[in-house]
Amino acid sequence: MALPLMPKATAVWLVDNTTLTFTQIAEFTGMHELEVQAIADEEVAIGIVGVDPTTNGQLSTGEIKKGEEKPGYKLKLSSSDIPKPKARSKGARYTPVSKRQERPDAIAWLLRHHPELADAQVSGLLGTTKPTINSIRERTHWNMQNIKPQNPVTLGLCNEPDLQKALALAARRAKKAGIDLPKRATEVDQPSENNKKVSEDIPAATPASSEITAEELFRPTSTES
């Protein structure tokens, strides 16, 4: 369903400048009717400046008039040549400040449970850098003692479809190299209820070369004395 740009701001303008019903405005903007009513009651969207949909060609004055005359009429979004922004389907490129402190936990989880992922894949999923990944893998990260592996999906740092796609790509790369991955390496593991601190069992980085061997992929790292 096509929606106008800035739906909430559009709803604010329609509430303030027309006699359209809450249902009509909700259907046009893709919002819930109760949310539109809350806007009218000034319970939400306080401070949002309304956007006139007639000035950007998304709604004609004729459509508004029809809607005002017939409460059951559904407003139609006008076609526009203005290009609409495309939603990104890949991993986050920007991580909110409130989530950045959880990113090392997510990196540790991926290194532990899915070592077949290349550093570039981990970086793309979590919006991190290769030096940070290596510091956690080599246990030289400045906050290593407080890092607890946690599923990045449950942390909200990436979505499950993107993680599954990355795992599938890594599995195909391993298959092409003649390596049989364990079941846990091709599925998203459920987060543990009792997350423990990162231990020395974080696997080493997976080489991206097709000459990789099974022994190199799953070679256990040495424990610290």
C-alpha cells in the first residue's frame, strides 16, 4: 500500500485543516485510527509541524473535498514523479549510541557460534570494523572482561533474514571449498539464558580463500595459561 511521505506530519495537517474523519486520515496515512484521534486530542505528535500533502502533489484538493462530503470515501494518493527513498535490506550501517555498547557482545557471539562468517560479513551485519573484530577475537579489546556474547538479532543490531543470508553465503563458500560445516554453523542459534563471559574458545578467523581446509576452519585456539 502506497503511503504519503512523512505520514505523521501529513496526519497532523489533515486533522488541523480538514473535516475528514479519523478513519479516512488513518487509512490514507497508514496509521491506526486511535493514533489519529490522539493527534487530535494533542496527546501525541506534539511539536510536529504539519505537512500539506497538496503542495507536494500527493493529494489533490478535489480528493479532500470528496472525502469531506462522503465520510466513507477513501482518499487516493496522487501519482508523483518524485523518487521515493528505498529502504535498506542489508545490515545496519549506523548503530544508535544506545546500542553501541552492546556491539562487542554481538561480535563475540558471532565469533563463537558462527566462525565461518568472514570479517567483512560480521562488519556489514553489525556496522563495526575489522580491527574491533580482531581485538575481540584475540582478546585484546579494552573492555574484554565485561563482554558477554549475545545474539545480535535479540539485541536489535541486525535482523534475522540478513543474518540467515550471511550464514547461507558462508555455507556455500565452505561447500565450494569442500568443507562440511556442523549444523550449528548454518542456523541462527537461540540466545542462551545464562550468557557467560567470552572465553578462549572463540574460534580464529575463517580464511576467505577457496583453499581453506576443514582443519584450518575448526582448529581450536590455544587457551591462556
